[in-house]
Amino acid sequence: MRKKAKRNNRKGMGTVEIVIIIAVLVALALVFRAGLSEYGEKVMNFCFDDSKIESAF
């Protein structure tokens, strides 16, 4: 009976584990918020820079 009960408890990730993972990701995003914002701004400026577009005509 005990072996069967232990086997039923291992059915993948539970709600608590998912909440902990989300909390860690949010905490990391808050800690590195300034760096992530700068990086995102640099990427957007690079992607949407009109001076890099050459005219075909």
C-alpha cells in the first residue's frame, strides 16, 4: 500500500512549484529591470533605424 501511495504523488509539477518559478522570474525581472530596458531599447533602435534602409530607386 505504501509504495502505491508514493507513486501517486509523483504526477508532474504541482501548483506550488509553478508559483515558485513565476515568483523567481518576476523577482529577476525586477532586479534587472534597468538593464533589460536598456537592452530592449537598443534592440528596437537597431531594428527600426531608418538610416540602415537603402533606397532601391
